[in-house]
Amino acid sequence: DAGVIQSPRHEVTEMGQEVTLRCKPISGHDYLFWYRQTMMRGLELLIYFNNNVPIDDSGMPEDRFSAKMPNASFSTLKIQPSEPRDSAVYFCASSPRVPNTEAFFGQGTRLTVV
Amino acid sequence: GEDVEQSLFLSVREGDSSVINCTYTDSSSTYLYWYKQEPGAGLQLLTYIFSNMDMKQDQRLTVLLNKKDKHLSLRIADTQTGDSAIYFCAEFLSRTNKLIFGTGTLLAVQP
């Protein structure tokens, strides 16, 4: 398996535009997590899915953020409209059934909103 | 609470031992982890410890867990320049199935 694959690696967009980040988890992993990393706030859990179902989205900052997992091999995180304060590195991670022993992280998407 | 705290920065000389500390607040943690993040990369799991253990050793890495004080440490023996990175501790909360990360410690290894 190639690991968790995220795309794009880098995204630069103008304020107000819609941004879609994509993630392909490791095959067979039941859990998928979206994290955001910034200098000020560190690594924050935004949302996680179990078997494609959103379980906890309490970390999603506001209604401009939405996440979907239409099937076991694909998830998206969408920001609409984007704002400069959304600039961060967004990580997707997947893990096997709980009890969890390891979360495998993607390389991240560096988002810059200008 | 779900806070995980770490010191922000640690500087050591090559060949010395490094000790990175972490404190957590949630007693329902079942697994505790140490992740490493190199510049421009994602997080990579280094090691983990189950909450009913006090110590785990894995080559140059030693993890100590004091469950009473909710304190976790990572010792890296014979630290090398390639160990320079940000180190995150994380706790897995079984009651919520969440993996909560600390603030990260930047380890700088001086040659």
C-alpha cells in the first residue's frame, strides 16, 4: 500500500474561493481523521469518520468547513468561502479498528489563502 | 479535559541523551504515542506505550509513563543530527475514540 495519499500537496487560493482537499486512506482502515496544523494552535483534530460515517465534528471551526466520505477509499475537506486565517497544513490520517495502535498520516496539504 | 502539554524547544549536543516531556489530563487514555515530524513531512509514529505499562524500550528510544502524575517522557540515547525534528506526544481516548496531540517539542541537535 502506498500509505495515506493527500492532494494537492500545495494550494494557493484567493480569499472567498472554494477549496477542496482530498484524501485516500490506507485500504482496510476503518477510521479516517482530518487534522489542521498551525504555529499558533498546533495540531487540531477537525473531524473523524468510522466506516465512512462522521462520528465527531466538534473540531470543525465553523460552517464554512465541511467534510465528506462517500466511500471507504476517499474523503474530502471543503472550505467555502476560504479566508486567510484558514492558511495551515491539513493532514489526513487513517487507522485500523480500535483499540488504535497507530494512525498513519499523509504528507499534508499546505493551504495558503491570500 | 483533553489537554496535552509539552515544552516547545530542546537543544542538545550530538551524542548526548535527549529527554522530551509531556503531561496529559485525561485519565481515560489507553494508548500514549510519540510521533516525529521532519520539516515539510507528515507525522511518523516512533513508538507507543499502553497505559498499564511503566516503561518501554525500543533501540535508542525509552518511554517512561507515570500514570499517577499523568506524565510521559521520551528519552533518545546517543542523539544524532538526524533526530532533529518536532516530536509530538499523543493520547488515545477510548471514551471518545479521539487521538489528541500535544503542542510539539522542537528538538535541535548541535554537532
